[in-house]
Amino acid sequence: MFNTIIVFPFTNALLLIYTWVGNNFTLALILLTVGVRVLMIPLTLKQQKSQVRMQELQPKIKEIQDKFKKQPEKMQKELQKIGYNPASMLGGCLPTLVQFPVLIGMYQSILRGIPATPLQMMDLHNAIYPDWFPDLANLIPVQAQLFWMDLSQPDRLYLDFLPWGIPILPVFVVLTTILQQKMMTPTTTGDGKDQAAQMQRSMMTMMPLMFGFFALQFASGLSIYFITANIVTILQFGILNRERLEWKDTSILGLFNIQFPTFAPATAAASSGPARNAQKLPAKNQSSADEPKEKKTSVTTASKGKRRRKRKQQLRARKAKAGDKN
Amino acid sequence: MQTSTFFRAALLLIGALLISACGGQVLGTSWPNMSVEGNTLYIANNDSVHAINIQNGTSRWQFPREANNVATQFYAEPTLTDNLVVVSSFNQLAFALDQQGAIQWEFDGEPVRTTTAPSATSSAHGFTYLVSGETLFALNLENGVEAWQFNADNSLWGPPSSNDDLLFLPSMDHILYALDPATGTEVWQQEFEGALASIPTQEAGILYVGSLSNNVYAVDAATGSLRWKAQTNDWVWSSPTIQGDRLYFGDLSGTVYAVEAETGRGIWTANLDSAIRGATAVSVDGAVFVNSEEGFVYSIDADTGALNWQVEIDPETGERLLSNPVLADDLVLIAALNGTHLVYAYNQSTGALVWQFDPDR
């Protein structure tokens, strides 16, 4: 069933593009990946919107959670008032889940599309739509070489003076995954010790390494898919959110920094749709909130260093006030 | 560079190198392949080669004795010479074993394991010929020392066949090469419409070769000129079998063909349930045995194409039968891919199951 719905159509599409682009499997794979990502734009847009909305709501959520720590029911009501609904937020994960079968389907079709072994060739024969390929005999064998790489094997560049091969594509997979994450995920507004911030940090470290591990172990065609998909996502997110991007020093696994646009969530006034409504409601609570008004702007627009300085100033002012009263 | 950054970079580098060195190969996969000599069946499958007593289906020996990480991916048909069994793996290793399964010599085509590629062997002129990747190695049969090698433009999946004068090497780049067996020098080449994945059949100065272009070709062995071609419904992956003045072969559409060897003119066809990847085995009693991808074994009358009998190996597991059936005594031996058992022995006349072999029991 999975083969019929996902793997076979992908395999045939991949090979059809391969014949259109002069028997260049890498180019065919890149074009198919771009095509698949374009078809998935409605889903990814929904995911990105949900992600952006979540980021915009984070300061408010934190504020409400801190304030109503001992009143869970009240907390829920207040969270609902700002438009935060965990169930609907989970809906934002759905597009990610949908991408997994696509990823598996792509991998299967890459392996079938470049049959390196007899069994893979047999599977290709069973997958192919004969009507799409009147000149099937000339399609076989599929040319899967790209520079030093055999796309049906994990990428390794072997040099005479090294006992091991150098994994070039897996490095690019890690790099583009990090850049994609950095662009789409602004630093959390928490103090660095809260659960969300910790989770985000570990995700941002683990995900690129995990994809890098996949790239090391599986056919390098999969790495081409990962890299292309990451670049398409970066471009798509960059174009759609160009007004909210800021060029910043971006750390790559703590090894070095590069200048890269990262996402800065919109202010209340600039946000739209449910997120805008979400900003209105807590305004009523703002007078009763412990944090002064400046913090609200600081978390949304100012840089991290600026925020820290302001918070320190606020704390100092508060301590001084408390000292005066005593 | 700060110390912490240095350590982080070093840790990542070491981790990446370890993972690169330990893994990083998509293992070659194929189906089991068999050869028979006397009372022993040799079958190469996955991480081992088994010698099996044909009388009762019991194991004589297994190579390697214990599974290891180096000698793996044995799928190529074992090559039998007077006193050696030559087996090759998909990671460019070849081993010559004696009748007890002890190593006499071994050959490593690529000391640094960079890839995995289908391999196959054959033997003639005092050499064992090993194809792996795009290279044909001629190995001295006595000691496994490489005498020469020939590099094609694309993958080689089928081993060369030979006559007294030449070697005939099929290639996935659609070309049939004729080589000098002593030096590996190319004598002639003939290009066809499709990839050639199996060993050419050689008889009386004519080569018969199946192709992934829906054709079987007959070629003059001395010059490479085309004698005739017979069109089929689908890919012909296996080697045609010659018996008398007829040629028998199956294609991936599930059709079995009998044609005149001299002209390629069709005599009969039989349509079966699913793809016939393996070769046909023809008995002296006039029966053609084939196995189909979806798990059926057929006995067909060689004269008329009428069905003698058919059995389904195991309807429960849906085993794939992609290997060449092998005849020994009054048995037809069938190897199954990922089946409940590895080998099934059926009576040639009745189709009754005689024994089955499972390496794990």
C-alpha cells in the first residue's frame, strides 16, 4: 500500500525527470525535492505560522504560568483568552508528521531509482510504470555518479593519504540543518533554565547531528535530498518572513560563528490574525502583571544582550525600592 | 581557538570518523545462488556458503564457520573446478575452498572497503574470473594471484563465459566484450539495446545472451556479428538454456519461451503467474523447470509447453523465488529468498517435496 501510494509514484517521477534532464540523477533528485517541497507549501506554511504564533505567545504564556502557578483552572482560562490552545498548537506538528512518510518514500525511491544490486534492480522493475518509459532499455543502468560520489552509497571522499573516507555531504547536511533551525527558531525568552529553553537547546543540537548521522549511514542520494530540502525551506521562510529577519552572529555547534538571518517575532501591533487577538487580551492583565511594560517590548524586539541589561536594571530598581520601604 | 571550542571540535571530528569508519555501506542484496557437483549442493546466501548433502538435505559444512564482519554478502553462484569451490562476496573478496570448506587461497580486490558491488565468478583456461564493480579480475586458479584485469565502462554483473579462444564478458553498459583469456586484451565488442546481466550461453560457435531490452540475441562467437534476435514481452535476465536444437528462457512478464537455436523462431510459449528471473533447467526426460517470483515451481513439457505440474512453495510466507533452479539426480532444487527454508528439493516427476534445508536448524 505504502509502495503504491508513495514509493512507486516518487520513483517514477524521479526517473521521468532523470530522462528529461539528460540522465543526470542528481539534478533529477534536486528538482523532485523542490517539486515535493513546493507541493507541501500549504502544510509547511501552516506549520511555520503555528510556530511563529507559538513564539509570539511565549512571553505571555510564561507570564500567565508564573502568575497562576497555583490556580491551574484560572491559568487555563487565561491561556485560552490569549488564544493559546494546546490541542490546536499540536495541529502545527501535523505537517511535520506528514513529512516523515514523504521522507521515507523519497529514500525508498532513491534506492529504487539507482539500483546498485540485483535485488534493487528487481524492485525497480516492479515499481516502474512501463507506459511512462517507452525506451526503458536505455534508462538502465541509471547513472548515479556525481564527482567522487556514488549516490547509491553513503558519501565518502577517499584520499590516498587517509585510511578513512571524508564525509563531505553529511557535513553540509548538518550545516544546512543548523542554519534552517537558527533561522526559524529565535532564542527563547526564558531565563535559560526553564524547560522550554532547555528543550529547544537540546533539540537544536540533536536534530542536526541526527540528520548528519542518517547522512553518514545511508545512500548519499538522501543527503542530496536533505540539503536541497533545507535550502528550499530556508528560502521559503526567508521570503515569507523577510520583514522579521535580522542578520545575526549564528553559532555553528559552538565551533564558529557566521552572519545569518534569524527570525525575530513580530510585536503585538505588527502581528496578525489570532496572534494579534492574543496580544490584546493580556493587555487587560498588564496592569496587574508584576513585570513592567518595558519587558514586553524587550522580549519581542530587542536583542538578547539588551534584554539582559534591561532586566538587570529592573531588578536593581526593584531591590532599591524594596530597600527604601524597609 | 578557545580550549572548549577545540575540545568540542575534536570530539565531533573523532565521532564523525568513528561513525565513518564503522558504518557507511549500503549492503549489497541479492538472492541465493546454487551449484551442484556429485552429491553436494553448494549455496551462497547472505553471510555464508553452505555445502549440503543432496541425498537428505543435511549440512556438510558452512563457510565461514562463524559469521564475521569481513566475509559477508555471499550471493554469487559458487564456481566449481576439479578440486576447488570458488566463492565471491559483494565486497570484492574471493575465496577458494577445498571439498571440506577450508580456505586454499583468498583474494581481496579492494583492501579499503569503499563500496559494495555485485560479484560473480566463472572458471576457464586455468583462471578464476571475478567480476566486481566495473572490473574483471583474472586470478590464477592455483594460488589466487591476479594475472590481469579488464575495466569496463559500467558495472559488470555477469561473469564471463568462454570457449577455447575467447572470453565473453556481458556488461551493464549494453556491451558484450570478447577478450583474450591470456591477457585480457579486447578482441571485439558488440553493443546491444539493453543491459546484459547474465552469463552468455555458448554452444557450437554461437553465443546466446538475454538482455534487459526485451530481447534474446544470438551472436557469432568468433566475430561478434549478430545472427538473430528474438523479441520477448519483458526483460530477459537469466541465461538461455540450450537443449538439442532448442533454446529455453523466461522473462520478467512470466512467459517461458522455446525457440529454435538456429534461427530464433518461436516454437511455444507458456504464460505463468509472475516474473521468471531465474534460468530454465531442462532435464534429459524432456521437462523444463522454472520458478516464479511469487513462489511457484513449474514443470513444463519441453516439446509442447504444456504444464506437467506446479507447486506453491509456501502460500503463508509468500517467498520470492529469483534464483536459478538446479537439477540433481531425480530432484529439482529451489532456493528461496527470505523464506521459511533456504532450499526445497522436489521430485522431478511428481513435484512431491523430498526435503528442505534450513541453515538455522
